[in-house]
Amino acid sequence: MTTFLFVYGTLRKNFDLKLKNRVANELEYVGQAKIGATLYDIGRYPGAVKDRSGREVIGDVFQVNDPGAVFKVLDKYEGEEFVRRKGKVRMRKGGELNAWIYWYDPDVSDKTPIRHKDYLNYLKNKSIH
């Protein structure tokens, strides 16, 4: 069975994170997708919280060729703040997949919601202002 991973922050395809080099050979880019969630600015990274309000978060989907090795590295990187759960992602090119998603778990009442659906665009706009 094929394993997929949806990422929306520092693990995105176009985000330069050296940690990705440790698992790059085990990830194959599938395409852009979106999930029903609200994105929050946690500081040096974002956190997505599942919601049904109609808000969306854009990210990238990867096929994971060696889930044991990849998730050992990524679970450690994401730490205790994030919980990895399977969820439905809607592919930009159409269709849905079940993918692993790292959901932000702590309370977000004191966090700033990110109005942009795309964390990479948010970072670009944030650096301009």
C-alpha cells in the first residue's frame, strides 16, 4: 500500500530545510494539495489545526517510499507539539488521497492565524513588510 505525506510548512518542496536531505531519497513529489484547516504562526514554523469552517491550507504531497525510516526522522523533528494522523487531502489536479499530516496539538488561543492559505506566500509577504 502506498504511503503519502502532506506537508504545509518547513517541509514544503520549495522551503530550504537541511533536515530534508536526510530523507530526500525516500520522498517522491506528487503535487500540490489542500486540507480543511486553519494555519497559525507558531514562530519559526506554522501549525495547522483541523477545522470544518471552510478554511484551507495549501501544501505539498509526497509519496513515502520507506515510511519507517522517514517517519522516524520526521516524528523527532516535529516533536511533541505535532501529532501525525491520516487525513483526506484534495489534490490540485483533482481527486483525493489519504495522507499523513502533522497537526499542531497545543492550544492556539494565543497564536496568530495566518490568513494566507499558503505558508510560503505568507513568509514572502511577511518579509516585505
